[in-house]
Amino acid sequence: MNLPIEAYLVVSTLLFFIGVFGFIARKNLIGILMSVELILNAVNINFVVFNRFLYPNELEGMIYSLFVIVVAAAESAVAIAIIINVYRKLKNISVESIESLRN
């Protein structure tokens, strides 16, 4: 069963805007990190869908998606390390507590 490209793009758009909303609305650093991951997954869906429908015999979209997954994994590891250090220092991981580190 082949779904039209619009169905995949609707799912990708929903994921993207849920991620943007979560990034703006969340006060927790872990929630913000999860929202960024949702945005990156929406981009991956777009890469794969456009590759499948425009160039079905080639793998450029899949390779770009793999590259985005690798970058997202590295970004998550660095972000979690920073969050752990902030928690050790402040015993809190809310965004407002990060502002106290400037002083």
C-alpha cells in the first residue's frame, strides 16, 4: 500500500511544530532537548520522503538522514553532559536556574 506524499509531509509537519512548541513552552532542559530531537526527526522524515518520491533508485536522502542522526546523537550526548553538570551544581534543571550561572 503506497501512501501519497502528502500523508508523510503532514506527519513531518506535525512533528516539526510539536517540537517547536515544546522548545518554546518547556521550562525543563530535558524537555527542550526532546523537542529538538522531534524537530530533527521531522527533518529526517522529509529527507527520506523526498528521496523516495523524487529519486527512488538513489540513496542521498537516506545518507543525509544518517548524517543527521549521527549529529543528533552527538548533540544529545553533549547536552546531557551539560545538564548533568548543571544539576550537580544547582540541584535544578529548569531554564531559569541557568541564568544564575552568569554571575
